[in-house]
Amino acid sequence: MATGYKKQNPLEKVLTEPMNERSNTGWTSDLHVGHDTNIYGYGVNKEIFEGAMDNTEFNQNLFKQYKGNEMLRKSTYSLGRFFNLTRDMLLSEEFS
């Protein structure tokens, strides 16, 4: 019988924890795999996350917030660079 949970990849954990901390996001479980999950929002435009939605709708609603928000775009770009540099470092032969 499937429980809906999987074993977490250690590399995935190392890469996601700093991003979650810097972006002030978090997850109740790092191992969630496809069951309905409650998401709560607060602040400006929190109503776009109300009710049940498909995971693709969640992403679309989230990215709508980027439009016209230069500070958010710059922060996200910096997080992406951090993620790529960290990933490359961890996958390099020198680190292993």
C-alpha cells in the first residue's frame, strides 16, 4: 500500500533549505508527493490563493505577482543564481 511519501534526496535538502530560508518560504513536509495540500497566504493579494486549485494554477497565480514588481524579480534572480552556484558546487568532483 502506498503511503504517499518518498525518501528525501539529501542533495535536494541541501539545495532547498537555504532557498527556503532566504525566500521566507517553508513546507510542512519535504516528502509530500501528490496529495492535496493546504496553502495559506497573507498580505497583499492573498485572495488569489483561496480555495482549491490545480498545482499549475498555483504557479500561474504566483508568477502574476512578479509583473511590475522589480524588487521581487531581482530577489528571485539572486536566489536563482545562488541555487545554480550551490548546485554546481555540490555536483563538482572537488566537493564529493
